[in-house]
Amino acid sequence: MSAGVTTTVEELRELLDSGQAPVLLDVRWALGDPHGRDHYEAGHIPGAVYVDLDRELAGPPSPEGGRHPLPDLANLQAAARSWGLKVGRPVVVYDDLGNTAAARAWWLLRWAGVPEVTLLDGALGAWRAAGLPLESSPGATKPDAETPGPDAPEPGDIVLRPGGLPVTDADDAAQLAVTGLLLDARAGERYRGEQEPVDPRAGHIPGAVSAPTGENLAADGTFLPPEVLRKRFEDRGAGDATGIGVYCGSGVTAAHQIAALAIAGFDATLYPGSWSAWSADPARPAATGPLPS
């Protein structure tokens, strides 16, 4: 494991072979792709449980909370128990997109007090590259089913408590951009305001520094080595910052940035509303261009 953030394919395989299997969560999601469950049913790591990011890892969208506000704790706990989470049992999460979606589950469960949660380094691509098998489950139980299907996990008993990881609101994010370091995890063209495909306005929070999430990863989808990530963030001011905050479009890929920062040895706080909430408030300024402003 790297800084308690990741589990390698080999480590996961050993755990599965040992009979001490972790809870495996498949968080198949991508912006603009509503077919995550279909992708899961077509092929997933044996024993993995599908997690619906929009429905289970976020609350209802609103202008104030953004597109993916934090879920109600009671709802998150009910979902986590339905995935089979139990006290003392480790959790490994993955997606098929370099963990840029799965990191939302990693962050949320850490925030909610679950200590042993890791990302499968390299995500599903690393599992495939190792030549390991997938299982399919066509017609698996849908979220609105009245009774769980035959392959549903045994319900868990986990008790969630918020506060395991820090969060910030819009006012504090704006302050971090001035007195600390606020990283914008979106693609560079969205940061610069050249395009904005989903949110009300283009641009970025004034003073924020561009650090696209995709640059945390090597070509094979694994995290870059800790020393490389550390230099990446130090080059953006992390070494001297009194505090580090991260936002993205809606608080999803920013969680991946926080995982990368943790691997590099930095603590960071999440602005859950992110640009989707900031840009929906006409009183909040928007900056454009390639440099912090």
C-alpha cells in the first residue's frame, strides 16, 4: 500500500486468495455516461458490489450544494450497509477510469470514519492487464428492486460518523486561495474558461491554481510515484502553503486529487460544492486565463 491510500492488484489478489476478502466496491461512473450499472453487469472483479455515484454517493443536486453535494449521513450509512460494510473489514474501491470516480467513495468513507479504505491502483485496467478474470451479472438487482437478488452481499453493520476528513465551504475556499493554496482539479481548458460543458459559468475561483486530476496518473492509470507527485504539488506551492484546498466541477475528481496529495505527503480539504455551486451563485466572481488571478 502507498501511504494507506492504494492497494495493488497483487495485494488484492493475495487477500482474495487468503479467504480474508475485503468489501469490493465498483464505482463505474463518468461525466455524461449514465450507463455505469450496465458496464458493471458486463464485467467486474468477482465479488464486487456496484455503487451508484449519483444516487448513493451524493445528495440531490441544487444550486447551493452543486451537482454532487455530500449525501445525508443516514442515507450513506444505509447504502454502506447494503454494500456489506462491517466494522473492522477493509474496503477496496475501483472504477474503470483511473479511480477518478472511485475516489469519491474512498473520500466519503474516510470522511465518515471508515479507516481501512483504499483505491485499487490502476483501477479495473490494472486487473485486466494482469490477466485476471471478470464476472458478469446481467439482470442484477436494480436500485428500485423490493428484495435483494441472490448475489446481494450480506448486510453490514457499519456505523458512520462524519469528520474523518476536512471539508470547506465557498467562503473558506475563497480565503484559502488567498492565504493558502486552492487547487482546481478540472481540465486546463475548463480552468482557463475556454469551455464549460455543464456548469452555469466558465472560469475558476480567483486565486486558484490549475492542477488537472489526470496528471496524477501514469500512462497505465496507476498513481505516479510519491516523489513525482510531491514535486508536482510543490511546484504549485504546496510545500509552503499554510493550508491546501481542492475543488473540481462537482466534488468528484477533487477527491482523486486529495488521494494523490495524501500519497505525496500532504493533507488537503475538499470543497464539495466545487465549481458547480460556486458558478451558480452570481455574487461569486469568476476568473479566466492561464494564471491565478
